Amino acid sequence: METDYAVRIVDALTRSGGRLTSEVIARQVCITYKFAHFIMHKLIAKGIVKAYRGPSGGYELTRPADEITLYDVTCAIEGPFVINRCTLEDTPCRRWPACECPYRNIFNRLTCYIQEQLSSVTFADVVKGNKGG
């Protein structure tokens, strides 16, 4: 759920072309101010959004929307994207040795495919209607 709202927040910032306040973002994304602020902190920590203080403060993207992918935002909120934790190299399988697990290769292929798809779509693409379908 957080990732969904994070995508909506980055989309709102992309469409604005500039700086938005937390109140405006919360209203546009239809979430509480507190929840918007919580998600913004995660996006700031991962270098996707920058915060400005003061009367003309607010939030804006740290780089152009054609350089921010859906994968970037997903990882900012969820951490590294994997279908199953067994695909993480430092996570041993409790049932089979990694070389014998009948699911590991399947999960690895699915993980790679989804990562590639999310990495291939930027927010500029979606806003322009280039990859939204």
C-alpha cells in the first residue's frame, strides 16, 4: 500500500513540474497529511524527493522524471524487489540446498523479469502516455 501511494506522490510531483506542499500532495493523492509525510521521508532518504523549508517550502523531485523509474520508487519503499526471499543470495533455503531447489530458478527469473519491467518505465513515460498500457 505504501508503494502505491509513493508512486502516486511521485506522479503528482512529476505532473506539477515543480514544488508541492505536503497538504497539496495529500489532497491530490487522497491520503492523510501524516501518511504523506511518512512516505515522503522514505522518498527523501532514497534521494528521489527533496524537501524545502519555509514559506515557499515543499517537496520536489531530485532529478528529472525521465530518470526516475517505477523500480526506483518500489525499492525506496519496499527495499530490494524479490518474488521470494530465497532469491536473495545471503538467505539460505531451509528445505533444499540452493543448487537443488526446484523453485529458486523460477523465482529468480520472475524477479529479474519484474525488475526489468519496472526499470524500463519512467514517470515521464507514464505522464506522456508512452508506457502506461
